[in-house]
Amino acid sequence: MPLNNTSPAVHAASRTSCFKAYDIRGRVDDELDADLAYRLGLAYCDRFSPRRVALGRDVRHSSPMLLDALARAFNVGGVEVLDLGLCGTEETYWAAQQSGVDGGIQITASHNPIDYNGLKLVRGGAVPISGDSGLRDLEHAVARSRAVAPQRTPQLTPTSFRAQYVRYLLEQIDLSVLRPLRIVMNAGNGAVGPLLDALRPQLPFELIVVHAEPDGRFPNGIPNPLLPEMRTDTIAAVQAHGADFGVAWDGDFDRCFLFDEQGRFIEGYYIVGLLAEVLLDKASPASAERIVHDPRLVWNTIDVVARHGGVPVQSKTGHAFIKERMRVENALYGGEMSAHHYFRSFAYCDNGTLPWLLVAELLSVSGRRLSQLVDARMAAFPASGEINRRVEDVSAVLARTEGHFGAQALALDCTDGISLDFGDWRFNLRGSNTEPLLRLNVEARADSALMRARTAEVLAYIDRFG
């Protein structure tokens, strides 16, 4: 169907502010509505000519409406729509990897506020559609279109690949070595509960699931474990049940956050190093394997990868950049400190289930606690964690900070924002893609006091001029 069908109606969401660098997300009705979703579906048909597309959705109350609109567009385009129902983003990625499936769209706003929603798009093989690989074309087509959806019920083919997906997950670990660990899992009232139900009978673990029921009202708060206040229920459950470790996710469970046996939140940076170690030790020969990481915090990852025979490769932050670099490098694994973890065995996509399974396997084999596995790394490379500062002019403050600190630096890297290396400490400062924010990460070599002092120094400078 051509994209220039016109209608006198002008919709609030016909503008395209919801198109971001890697996906689509925005406030429902104001920035993202059924009309925009319908036009996007038509644009997807026109740009990629699929025959069969998989659609999945999270628990948000607006998700069925957006799925319905997309399905109508694909019906008009002669495309068969596989309805995955309630699922996680990784399950839509899995569907897009299956023979005869030419793409997938996950309807989710992940950890955004309750009145938001979004769309994550891939082609066949789960190849991401981002700003450099078709998303801008879709944006321009949607902006031009005034097409209106026909008033009829869309044709959907209810489809589940969950059983096959569970088999894939179990094949990534050695089931014979697993011990009966007790694991707390905070589902956050998101979409992960049904997958945990499918995995539970196949594993020897005692899974204690908190906030298990999918509920788009999010009665226990929007699931975003990056926020300290959204960690308290997981911490309390780990401590109350004497668990071996805890896991929490965002709404579409593509990010996996871990807590040790004390209930302590483990920064994603150290989990990247831990998973790199696990996967390199499994690989043969490890010396041929690339590990991709983002530039925000790097020293621990570089050290671990080198110690275990791999080759560290730095990429710009963001799932589209990481996936693209992994494909170029044929990388074994990629990780971001934001708790996104990418696997070659999963079409180079991010996956929020494999990380905790691999950690459970490691704990079973080593007989050690999670705290014992990360404490030495945290002492060797203490880090600030990401700190945000709202500023009026991101570019100006970024340039001024580079000018002030750059003269004393041993090296400057501009892969993403600025990274300045002073030998015994370093920092990365980058602007947000969507907000007037600067994001700071500081790390040091075996000196927590130095890390804290330098963090305070850089923040004071930013606050002075920001």
C-alpha cells in the first residue's frame, strides 16, 4: 500500500519525536499512538518487504492497542503477523531468528514511566534496525504519511517459540554441574514471569520470585533496578531467604541486574568482566575471541579479557553500536555497564536470561559465593557508577571540562563523549541521547579514596559551569 494516502485528520502523534537513535519510545497519545504505529507498519513493509513478521508486547496497557495497529498495517501490506503475545524483547529477537520469519517488533517501554511505550525493531536474523540501518528511512516515511487504518479486526496467527527458546537457553550451560541454589528473582510485575515458569521445571534451583504477576499498573513501581529505590525489595528478599544471589530485571527483561548473597547490588561493569571470564574459559581457543565493551568504564574488562586470553574491543555505547561491532568482529560476547549483555550464540543480541544462568553455573562449579567472585575486581578497579548531572548546554560543558582536565591527561579518547586517562585514574563524560544530561563515570587503580576524590572534583567542576 502506498504511504501517501491522505486524510484530513491531523494526529498529535504524527510528528516523529518518538524516534530515537536505536528505537522508538514516547508518551502514549502525545508522541506515540495507534496512527503512528499503523504508519510505521506500512513503512516497514515498504522498506523491508517482509512476508512474515513476529510481534511481541510487554505488560503496559497501551501495548495491545499498538500491536493491533501494527498488525492492521502488515495485513494491508500482505504480511502474515505472528502474534507472540506477552513476552520479553529477547523472545521477539528469538522469533526473528527462526526460519521463515523476516523480522520482529517488540512493543515495550522497558523502564520508562507508566504513560510511555515504545517499539524495538529488527529484521530477519534479529538484525537491528537503528538510525544507520533503516530507522531514519522509516521516520521520514511516517512523517510524510497520512494513512489511516481500516476499521477491521486484524488477522493474527497466535504463535509461541517459548519451548524452543527454553531449549536454547538450557543448551548454553552444563546442566549436570548445577547445584540446588536458592535464587531470588524480582520480576518487577513485568513480562519475565511466564518465561521463569517455563524454565523452573528444567532446573534444580529454588526460584523465589518477587512481584511475579505481570501487571501493567506496576503496583510496586516501574521496574528499573538502576534506581537505588527500586532495589530494596530484591535486597530484602535475598536477605530474608538466605539466597545464594538475586536477580532483577526491567519491564521487558533485556537487562539483567545481579545482587550477591548479602543483598548487595553489583554494578553491571563487574558483571561484564565476570561473564567475559566465564565465556572465554569455555571457548577454545580463547585467544581468538573478541570481547566488545563500552568506553564508560574499561580497565577491569580489559584486564580480565587479557588474563583469560581474549582480545578486548571498544565500541561506542548503545545496543545498535555494540551489535554492529560484534558482527564485524564476530565477537564472542559484548557487555555494557548498563546491564545489557550480548552473545554471539544469540545472533549478537542482548539477552537478560543467559547472564544469571551463566552465573549460577559458575557458582555451582566453583563453590564460591558471588561476593567472592567480584570483591577482588572491585578492589582492583573501584568505580563511581554512573552519575547524572542536568546542564543547560551539554556540548559547552563537555568541551569546557575537556579543556580544563585535558592538559593533565595522558590520553584522550572520543569514542563516546570524552574519556581522559591520568594513569592512576580515568573518567568518561558523555551526553545523554534524549535529555540535557551529562553522564559521568570515574574509575581508579586499586585506590577507592582516589576514585572518590576525583569523582567529587569532576562533579564540582561540572556543577560550577553547568
